Amino acid sequence: MAQEKSIEVKVGVLILVSLGILAAFVLIMGGLSFEKTYTVYVDFDNPGGLQSGAPVRVAGVKVGKVSELSFMGGKIDPKTNRRTLVRAKLSIEARVKESIHDDADFYVTTQGVLGEQFLAIDPGSPQKGVLPEGSIVKGIDPPRLDLFLAKAYELLDTTMNGIRNNRELISDIATNTAGLLKGLNTTLTDNRERINRTMANLESLTAEANTLTVHARTQYVDNPKIVRTIDNIDRLSSDIQKDSGPLLKDARESLANLNRASKVVGGEEEQAKLKKTVEDVAQLAARANATAADAQTIVQHIKKGNGTVGALVMDEAIYDDVQEMVRDLKHNPWKFLWRE
């Protein structure tokens, strides 16, 4: 009896140990963690093959899991004011909260080519703030290889149907293209000399254009005369700019003086005096003109040799006689007192 109880106890202990090992194995394989976590929501248009329970990794290290995937129906979310199809709820360990910033990127990727899909987090810039708990961010959808293959197959199928249905047209196009290329080859062969001459003429024109450019640069750009002219113009403009200030100042003062003078002569009495003064000035000018005319007439008479002064000035014989007389008086001054 005691032996039977001993066997039952041993079997019970073995079952309990097996259950404990199985529970530990399930916990380890299920990734159960007792770390404190916080929640972040990520919106996707199509998360691909991401499943609930998929790991969340930062720099390749598992820091949480996708606890829930919800279909939002494509409606405008009033919290984010954008259209949302799928929202993933992430449970992330609190120990990495300070490493995930506001500009962090959330995207779906795989381990290797055929590995399981997981959600990876690029932490973002340290200059940005820490992403708060309960934040709703926009994730980056994984590449749709299946959609790409479907569209590529559709495009290939459309192309094949087009080729099959337009076989005669494509054959005509190929024939015409071959004929065109053959004709072009014949034309180039028959006109090879002309083409060579044309190319030679083009090279000659290019050389002449280069020479003309160099000559024009020498004559009109690097010419010292033109440089000096530009410098002179620059100096002249500087002098004009320098002198324009005083000239404008003098002009303003002159206008001010003119305004003051116009105010002074604004009365009838002043205008009458000014009119009389102008008349007197006009009479004096007329007299001066008459005197100048008389003087001009006298000068013309003298130049013509008319009159005593004209004969004395213009007649060389009289001038010589007078000069001889003066010379004789200088040598014989007694002739002033004695007459023979």
C-alpha cells in the first residue's frame, strides 16, 4: 500500500514538473515580459502581413509587441484629422521611452527575405522632444510586392494582347523602319563627299568665329582706350555727383531769393518804380549802343586813313616823317628856340 502511494506521488511530481516546464517554455516562446509598458498607436493604409503579437524592435532589439490591430473603416479620425484604415496598438517597454522622439519613424519590415514581419522604430533626432504616451502617429506602409507583381502581370498581359492583335501593323512598321534605315544609309553613302565638305566648312566657320571672338574681345573688351574711357566716365559721374549737391543748394537759395524779391515788388508802387528803373536802364543801354556805334564809326574812319588821326595812324610816310622829326629834335633841341 505504501509502495502504491509512493508511485502515485512520483507520477504527480513528474506531471507537475512537466507542467512547470511547459508553462516556462510557453512564457519564453511567447515573449512574455514583466517590464512596465506604455502605449503608442500607429496608423497604416496597409500594414502588409503584420499580425497582432508581432514584435516591436528598436535598433534590432525587441522592446515590445503589437498588442492589437484594429480596422478603422477609412473614416476621418477627429483626433488626427486624417483618413485611417488600420490602427496598430503598440505596447512598448517604458525603459526605452526616452529614446523615442517626436520625429521617430514607424515602419513594417521582415527578418531576412522570408522571415516574420515586425514593426521597427527609428528613434528620431535627439533634439526633438520625447514621444508622449498615447500618441497617434502615421506609419510607413511596407512595399507591396504582391501588388507590384499583379500590376506587372497586368501590364505584360496587356502588352502581349496588343502585340497579338496588331501583329500585321507591327510587321508593317518594322518593314517601313527597315526601308527607312536602308534609304538613309544609301543617302549617306551617296553624299559622303558633300557631308565631308559640309563638316569641313563647319570646322572652318568655327575657327573663324573663334578668331572673330578673340579679335572682338581684344578690340572692344580688353582695349586700353575703352578702359580709359570707362574710367573717365566713372570719374566724370563721380565729379557730377559730388558737385550736384552744392549746385542744388545754390539753386534752392536763388529760388528763395527770387521768391523774396517777388514778394517785395508785389505792390503797385514798387512795380511802378521797377518799371521806371527798367526804362532808365533801357535808355542807358540805347545811349551806350549809340556811343559804341559812334566809336565803331570813328575806328573805321581811322582804319581807312580818313582825317588827321587816320592819316597819322595809317599813312606810313607821315608816320616816318613824324618819327624823323622827333629824332631830329632829340639831337638838335635848339631848333625849338631858333628858326632860320
